[in-house]
Amino acid sequence: KISRERIYVELTKLLCGVGASRILGEYPEIIAHILPHLEINGVSGATELIRADEEMVKNGYPKNPALRYALLFSSLDEKQTADAMNSLKPSRDEKNAVMAFAKKRQGRLELNKYAVKCLMRDVNDAFPGELARYFRAAGSITEPELHCAEEIAEEILKNDECRRVNQLRVGGQDMMALGLKGKQIGDTLASL
């Protein structure tokens, strides 16, 4: 018997390795057997998405295991994705990285500074570009839109613009001096 942790390690190597889409395409039954949450059709659909991401890697993008898992689980809803990740026993950070994609993939990628800052705040500074890459692999956005999301994120970072409450120049003490209390303080800081 092979441990789920070992399966996760080996599957991660496969997903990020050379020819991942070819292997998934040739052996969807085996992948579906390893990951009972996926059906053979789900593996087949993910093969095309991963093939698209492989092209982006050839053009200089880094390999991203969380992105590859999100593409693999693209036919699953958020709960099923969480169950599939839990069954593989990844670290909390690895699971959270995949779940960030699962939570955002049903929406639309807004290409404006506010939306990009929100993604940076909610996940991390690199996430807007990674999410754009997910949408590009899925065919939901064009190449210019991918670059637009990356450029917006780059500009925000270059200008060291505020993305999180802890980066604000004002804090809870300042809000209390204005007469705010409790939840009002948090809500006001979050709105800034």
C-alpha cells in the first residue's frame, strides 16, 4: 500500500514534469483511479488546460504546482476540490494555494487596480498573475489580458502601493481618536 502523502509527492512531480499533459492524456483511467474525486472525463478535460499551461512555461513562466492542481481539479466544485486535496494530505500551505484558485475560478478576472490589489490582499502579491495564467490556460482571457493583469500587479509592487491593512499609515489608535469603536475600526481600516 502506498501512502497518500507519497502519492501527492509523485503526482506533483508528474504534474510539473515534462510531458504532464501527454501522460494525463494517455493514462486518464490511472489518474482517475488515484484520485477517485475525478472522473475520466475530468482528467481528459484537465489535460488540455495543463497543455496550455505547459506552453506558457515554455515561454518563460515558472512551473506552479498549485496552479497545475487547480487545472487538474477544474471539473470539481470548491468542496470537491478541498476533498480531493485533503485525500492527498498536502501541507496546509499547499492546500491553501490550490484552494485560492478554486475559490476564484468561477468568477471573472477584473483588470483594474482595485481588483488586483484585492487579490494581492486576499492571497499574496503573486496571485493576480497566477490567477490570470489559470484563466488564460482555461481560455477565459486573451494573451493581452494576461499581460495587462501582470502589468497592473507590477505597477502596484513597483510603487509600493498599500495592499493590506497592516501597510496603512493609520491604525486602530487613529480610528479610536476619531471616535470609532470595535467593529467600526476594523471595517473602516478594511475599506481603506
